[in-house]
Amino acid sequence: MTTTHAVGLAALLTLTIAPVFAADLATTTFRDHVDSEGNISRPTDVRSNWVHLGSWVVDDAEAPGAGFHDVYTQPEAAEAYRDSGEFADGTVLVKEIRGIESAEKTTGPALWAAEPRVWFVMVKDGQGRFDGPHWGQDWGWALFTADEPEVNVSESFENTCMGCHTPAQQTDWVFVEGYPTLR
């Protein structure tokens, strides 16, 4: 097989497999993380099985969202974004916010992540499957606390999520500049 044929075959396989890959992502997401009524559950295996997109630190105890923000997604969702520059249908983003610990170390003053406080979960719904207070702008939105990690305590997308995410409206409501894994 010549190099030209091999490159052509690789391109054909990529074009053939990519839509199936995206369809599988949506199927898996809407089977495992969203029930038939649109209720979002918190994925619990993100640290061990998902891709870490990046971290933010809000080092002001008085600020909303103070703490270490670590953001995760499914491996296939990260790959789809790198290929297309868009979040595929079925992409799940999990932002885990943990408290901040600090101490003087031999290298200087140090900060590190403490125990989780909250998890924000976003689910890309490019098909418009659900209509309700937790669905808007082609995403499902949920908030889970350490006190009740199985219960979505968000009031609604408009009341709980939109205020913080409005500045990221041009990038599909996601602060992608903080996620080097997507580049």
C-alpha cells in the first residue's frame, strides 16, 4: 500500500468513525447521567476515568466560588472538541470545587486543594431533548453539594448558573480559556 493510499484510508476511516463516536457519546450520556425526565446525576468517577481539562483557583474567601476548581470531561468529548472546536452532543463537564488549605513550606507559602464542597455538572443537549428549569442554551445545568452529593440543589439555569456563565456565552457558555487540554 502506498503512502497516499494509507493517508486516504485513514481519512476515510476518520470521517466514517467520527459520527458514530459522537453518537455513542450522546447515547452513553443520556443513559448514564440523565434520566428520561431530564434529571441530571453527578458522575462519580471523574477523577479516575475522565480527562482533567484544567484548574482555576479563586483565592478570595469572600468571592462566590472560592476554592480550587478542577474541571473534567469524558475522554471522547475532549477528543471531539479538539477535532471540531465544539462541544459534541452528550458532552458532560464536571467542575469540582474544593476548599483551599495553606501552609508555609520549604519552597514558600503553598496552597492546595482540600475536600470537595460542590460539583457543577453541565450536559450538552444539542438535540433539545429536554425543556425545564435546568435546561437552557443547549445545556443541562446541575449543582451538587458535599452535604447532598446525590441531589441537584440548583434552583434553575437562570437563577443558579446563567449569572456566572454569561461572560462565556460566545464560547458555548464554557470558559474554555482555562482548559489547556482542549487546545
